[in-house]
Amino acid sequence: MHILTSTTALLAIPGAAAQLNQLAKAAGKLYFGSATDNNELSDSAYVKILKDSNMFGQITPGNGQKWQYTESSQGSFSYDSGDEIVNFAKTNNQIVRCHTLVWYSQLPSWVSDGSWSTSQLTSVVNTHIANEVGHYKGKCYSWDVVNEALNEDGTYRDNVFYKVLGESYIPLAFKVAAAADSSAKLYYNDYNIEGTGSKQAAAAKIVKLVKDAGAKIDGVGMQAHLIVGSIPSQSSLESAIKSYLSAGATEVAYTELDIRFSSLPASDSGLKQQADDYTTVTKACLANKACVGITIWDYTDKYSWIPSVFNGAGAALLWDENLKQKPAYTAVSSVLKAAATKSAVSDTATVTTLSTAIKPTATADACAVAKYGQCGGKGFSGCTACAAGASCAATNDYYSQCV
Ligand code: 9MR
């Protein structure tokens, strides 16, 4: 039997106009959040929505805390960009997922191109993390300590850290972060680990690696940069979550959720599919108490990173470029609301308890990509089977489509 937490018990069933964070909390989550970036904070219409803690209870700085900005030259630290976002969140009563400490990308060349001995690079990693986590001590709900350490096949990325230190750079980073702020939740964060597969299995192994080294790791962040019509099934999403808990994590989160169209403009049926896909991810988080929250990677298509990286793709978020809510917003809001209502009225309901949640279950992962959806390509780890009437054809090395 589920005993309601005091927070849940005190919350009334949210009214019709309730917003995402209110609903997520009433459904037993810690937050519903958004990433943002410094240049966006001068857009007053955008800020009006972002700063509303009923809508977003959590903020992630999209760039400002990355190594490139915080220690652009060795030993010289600057936190202006990160501070602006962290202060914004504090002013608006929002918690912060801090992002990110050790990542091969947005890494200054003095680190990536250096010729380091083991002890030199250990000291560089140590200094960077101790300084940055120390600076933000007490201000971060969580830290993405290591970001994107894995290739799609589950092997380690051959970045400078791995080249010099081997996999031991991962537990090292967690040890230093824990020493600098013992109360921040420490996460391993990656993409294409939301559903079951080689990369997900390798991410679960990272949890074990860190724990076996005697270091603290609390969570796995599933970035969830997904594609409309080809997301993992709900059972695959739920199994992945369970695998991280089983490996020793105590919580998980969707940390950078966006679900993009591979080509634009989106049709009405495409927007409906996107709404369904957002529903599936939200339900997977709701299905497990250890999933603490969902963060979308900015809330509006106006400021999404996608069009600059995937040519012709986009429209991945819950608000369109004119800050108008899309069908996917309504879908997420409805599914949270249904869970909130259930949570408020069922103080004796049986829900998945942590002890049952950590037992992994094997699930057959049947999937089918709709016609014109992506079914393969370098770096793609989604479903590779096409729905009846279509077959998967390579457009180029990076993109195969159901046609
Ligand atoms: O949103 C970020 C974008 O503004 C940057 O240009 C980009 C550079 O790689 O990083 C984006 O955020 C990434 C995040 O830090 C880690 N996961 C993937 C995100 C999208 O690229």
C-alpha cells in the first residue's frame, strides 16, 4: 500500500487552469522544468512563461555552466553566465539541475588538445570540479557530473579523459563532486539511453562502476532527444528506468526532453503523433516513483537547439515559435492531471513501490516506425522496423527512412 507523502497529501486536486509543475507535483513528482539560456532572458514574453514556478519548478542552464565558459583557460574561472541563470531560478523559486562538469564537447582546447600525464589530467579534472561545484555549493538540486561518455554501441567515447585515464575518470569525477557538495544529487547523463539497448546497458554499468569504486552516484539522466513517431515503447522506457535503479541509482529523470520532426512543417496528424509521444514519455516517468521529474530542453521551438544541428528538423517542444501551446502541451498537461487526480483521491491505492520498481523485468520491445519516420543511420538507436507497407531505406549514412 502506498502511503502518501505529506506534500502529495496536502495538495488539492489542481483546477482546470493548473500548470505543468503544479500538476507534476500533485502527481508525486519533484518538478516539471525547462532549460534556458542567457541570451533568451531579454525576451520578456518568453521570460513571463519561464519564470512562472507553477509552470516550471526547475531550470537547467543550457550552456553557461559548461567547461568552455567556466574555465576557458587553465585555472581562470568565470561563473557569470551560470550565475545569471541560477539567480534567475532562485528569484523565481525554482530548483536548478546544474549542467555539466565532464563532457568531451564544449570543452576548451587547452583540455582536449593537451598532452597530459595521468596525474596531470587527474589534477585538471579535480581542480575544475572542485572549483565549480564549490562555487555552486547548496544551489544545485543535482549535477550532471559526467555527460555523454558512451558511444551508441555501449563502448566508451574515446575522449581526452578516456584516452588518458581510462574509465576511471568517471568515478574520479563523482568522488570530487561529492566532496565539493555532499547534498547535490549526482547524475550520469546521456542520450539514447531512454529505451533498452546496448547504450542503456552500458549506462547502467556506469552506475555500478561508480558505486563499486566507492563513490556516490544518485541518478541517471535520460536526455530524451527523441524523434516523432520513433520513440521507444513505454515498456522499453520503463525497463530502462528499472535497469538504472537495479544498478544502484536511487532516482532518474528525463533531463533534456524534446521530440523533433525530421522534416517540417508538421502536419496535424504529426502534431497528434508528437502529443502521443510526449504522453508515452510522461507516463513512463509517472509509472515509477523514482523518476523525479521531466525537463524539456527549452520550452519553445523559438529557442530549440535542433534546427541548427539537424537541417530541416525541429518543432520539438511544447510551445511553438510564437509561444503558443501545441497539442503536445495539452497531452502532457492532461496525463499529469489524470495522475494528480488519482494520487489525490487514492491514499490507499497500490502503486509501484521502490522495492518492486528496482527489479528489472524483461520485456519484448515490439516497435514499428510509421511511413516517413527515421529507422536507422549513424547514431540512431530507435526502432528500426517499419510499419506494414513501408520498408527502411538509407538516404545517407546518417539517415534511413521508412518509405
Ligand atoms: O542546448 C545546447 C546548445 O545551445 C549548444 O549549442 C549545444 C552544443 O553542443 O549544446 C546544447 O545542449 C546539449 C546538452 O548540453 C547536452 N546534451 C545535448 C544537448 C543538445 O545538443
